[in-house]
Amino acid sequence: MAILPIRIYPDPVLRVKCHRVEQFDAGLRRLAADMVETMHAAPGVGLAAPQVGVELRLAVVDVSVGEDASLVKVLVNPEVVRREGLETEIEGCLSLPGINDKVDRPLTITVQAQDLEGQPLELATEGFMARAICHEVDHLDGVLFTDHLRGLRRERARRQLKRLAEEQEVAV
Ligand SMILES: [Zn+2]
């Protein structure tokens, strides 16, 4: 397994609408394992394939950040098929270092996805895990959490993103 470099805003791969996974092979299993290791090392509670430069609909989530292996979820071609309720909590993103803000998310969701063998799976969850999954599924369509902000929060995020983009330019 390997720790992969995490793509930072404004890397254009973060704005791509990712392709569906069609090949459930050793390459996919390796990518998922590397993404789990990368997420744990960061540390973070979720990671989507475009965040490591891969334009595929694959995301990993672990709200225990490596403490409980049973909580590691690998979601291939995930779709949120039910959303209920509303909760507003602080969110951040490994691709947007230093930016955190309150984001509205559904309180409970149902996700349909496939596992690494291509078998269908369905997951009903709530609270923090529901939030993490919604955040990662957004990434697969090129959506960042700052896109959900409105009003003054959106203005502040816009300034922070601009600064982050300038820093990345200097760093390159
Ligand atoms: Zn993110």
C-alpha cells in the first residue's frame, strides 16, 4: 500500500465529473487500499478518487479515522438515493487546507453503491457518517463543500479559496 499525494485546490481534477467504475479488478482494489491508507495518514474521515488525481467514482469513508476497521466504507459508484432532515455542522476538506465552515447536510441518508467485487450494497446512515458520505459523493461530481455556502459565508470562502490558489501558485 502507498500514501498518495492529495490534490489541493485549484487543481482542475477537483472539478471533474468522474467516470463510473466499470472494471472491478486488482487495480481498483489497490487504488481503494491506497486511498484508505492516504485518508488515515492525512488524517481525514473521507477521501474521493479525484482527490488523488483519479477520475473514477470511488470514495472511502472512515469516521473512526483508523480506530475501528469495521467503520471503513469503500463505495464504488455511490449514489445518495434518500435524504431526510437537515443538520448544519462545521466541515473541512483535505483538498482545501485551512478552510472550514458550516454546511447544511441531510440528517439521514440511504446510499446505493457497489463493493470492490461489483456487488450492490446499500447503506442507511445518519449524522456524521451521512455528512462524510455526502461530502465524498459531491467530490465525484466536482462539487466542493464551499459550493454549498451562501451569503457572507460564501464571500468569505471565495476569499479563502483565492488565497489558497495564490499559495499553490507560489508553491509550484
Ligand atoms: Zn473533501
